[in-house]
Amino acid sequence: MGSWYVLSMVAYALALVWSGWSFAQARPSSPRIGYGLFVAACALVTVVFLARLASLREAADYSRGDLALFIAWLMITVTVAMGRGGASSPVALLLNAVGFGLALLAGGLQAQSSAPFLPASSLLALHVALAVLGDTAFAFSFSFALMHLVLEERLRRRLFDRWYLHLPSLATLDSLALFASATGAGLLFLAMVTGLWWGDRVLHQWLLTWPKFMVTAFCLMLYVSYLVWRMRRRVATRAMMVFQVICFVVVLSNLLFVGGRLP
């Protein structure tokens, strides 16, 4: 059941990031995709919840983790029942921020039960999956930033060549870069949380002073700074796109050169 839990948390994380992004926009973007993410996450959480119920011999065997999982399942079920429009509302965002936190808490508390469903290996797999998805989103934001810089240079020089004809507009590239950066930052934060949680369960220590964690936290701060900068200015500038490129260079350096050896 651990693999199903990992899949449900990855889908739930993507749905939650989409909900936050959609709430920040004047108009919800891709409501069908966002609602589909919530439906997929709800289906996976339902599978985990029902499998957990089936594993209990008696009703009295439930643990605090099972209770947290039940509340999280209720919250995401209510979101799906609200329909496509309700899934992008601030109510859905708050509900699922709490629900996702409770679902993660359920994975931690179930270790204290007589029949745990999340082994440490599955928790590590969840951390790796979130980290990989976050880095992938950052790679896309880097690509969109490069395209933005190339197109802006073509417009400045009035070079209406094949680059100009085939690249999307500056506004589209800016929106894509912003969305990818926000998605990556959200997933990276969740990956850091699950990594700390794994360290506490397996190594019996918080990895706050581990070099990999510290550099990753610095990467997250860079992208959060970009997001705050972009939301305040509301218009993309060349300096923002250059900063995007610098952010990804730091992420790539962290991935390739910062040692991952545990303390």
C-alpha cells in the first residue's frame, strides 16, 4: 500500500500547486486539467483509505494516522464534489492545504500503529519523486526564460526571422515561466519536508544542517524571490529572465556538485 500512498501524495501535491497558481491568477487557467488532477488525487487517496480500512481487524484498531487520513479524504472528496469551478476557489485551496498536510501527517503517525502502511523506503520514494518533478519544472522554466530572452533580443533588433515566427509571444513565455517556477517551488518545498521527515524516521535526526538541504533551501529562496518580484512588478523584464537563468544554474550546480552523502 506504500506505493499507492506515494502516488496519491504526488497527485495531491500537483493538484494543490495548481490550485494555488489558479487562485493567484485573475482567471483560472486550464480548469479541466486542474479538476482532473483533483479527481485523480481523490481516486488514489480513496484507494489508500479503503485499503487501510480493509487491513484493520477491528474498528478499535484505528490509529491517529487513520483519523488524519480519513479527514484528508473527506476534504479532497468535498473539493471534487464542488465541481470544476469550485476546485479553483480559495475555499478549495485552504481545504486542500489542510488536507494535504493531514495526509502527510497520516503517513508519519501510522508508523506508531500496530500495522503501519508506509515503510521508510516508500517515504524516500515520495521525497525523490517530488524532488524530480520540482527539478523538471525548473528545467522548463529555464527553457521558457531562454526563449523569452531570445525573442526579446529579436524584437529589440527588429529581426523578424524564423525565431520570431515560431516562438510564442513574450506574454505567453512569461506566463509559462512563471507557472513552471511556481510549480517547481511548491514541489521542492514538499520534497524538503518529506526529506526531513525521512531523516527523522530513519536516521533519528533532522537534516537541517546537511549541506544538501542547506543549498536546496537556498535554491528555494531564489525562486521564491523571483516569484515575489514578478508578482509585484506584474510585467516581466529582461532582468527577471536573466535571474531565472541564474536560479537554474544554482539548481543544476546543487544537483551535480553538492554531495548527497548523509551525515
